[in-house]
Amino acid sequence: MEISIFEEKIKERLKKSKYYSEDNFRVKSNIGYKTVWMCKAAVIKIREQKTGTRLEIAKRFLKTFHLQKEAKFIKASHRWAKTPYTDAVIRKVLVGARAVFEECYKEGSVEIFGCCSKYIECSDRRKCVHSDIKIAEGCMYKLNLEEGRIFYGVNCNVRENSDVPKNAGRQGKQARLW
């Protein structure tokens, strides 16, 4: 399979993921090889050599791609495994691409923030309702909800002082954490 077609087929598979965006996938050309990046993680290197094309797979993704048997390591690079560029290997990479992509997405760094504009709905449902799992991971209010501390909405159960009713209504009152 031609390398450009291989790259396009990977991209097609990744587009089916709910986490896909153009920013989360790219193929970068380097001297002597191309690197396939998924969510800021280098996953695959494609090397064209005189003896033929080979793939190098980041060691941490070998199991997800089911390529442990095909992998060979060299002393110079213990983080990358060489694999032949065969139909069988290409098929395994294409089958596993989405799983690897989603793993990279979930492992990526998370920006921490207090809460988002959905805090009333989250309070009323007693859980984070943000549709993007990655963004929800950075929500500090989500941690309070998981501990049963609800500061807003009809389920407000934390009071700033004793003259505020236990259930303070739609907006509630933000309580002191400590």
C-alpha cells in the first residue's frame, strides 16, 4: 500500500472517534521518515529505505496494535519497535488506530479549572454533564459533586452559614470549602 493512502486510511479511521479534531492528528515529515502524531503523542514512524519501507511503532502502543510478535528492537532506540511494512502489519495498525488515538486523547494533559457554564445543570443532575470527557476531567467542581458536595441548584446541600436553608433554590449559595 502506498504511504499516502496508508496515512489517509488512518485519518479516516480516526475521524470516527468522538474525540477527533484536525488539531489531534497530523503527519509530520522529517529527514528520512514521517511521524504520525495523535493528540501530541508520536505513535508511528514511517521510514522509506533502499531495502523497502518499514514502520516503527512507539513501544507503549504495541499491545494496543497487537504487534508484539512482529516487533524488533534496536539498541539505539528502546522506545521504538521496528515492524515490517506488510499487509498484515498495515491491517493491524488500521484496526487499532482508533483505540490508540482514544488512549492518547485520554492520557493527554488536562487544563484544570473551577467549573464551567453548566454548573447549575451539573448540580441538578448531581454529576458532571459536560459532553467532552477530557474537559470534564479538569473540572474541580466535578470532584466536589463526586464527594456529594453540591453548591448550587435544587440539590444544594452545603451552606455558607447557618441562616441559609439546606436547599437554597435554583442558584443556591456557594459555600466555603474549608
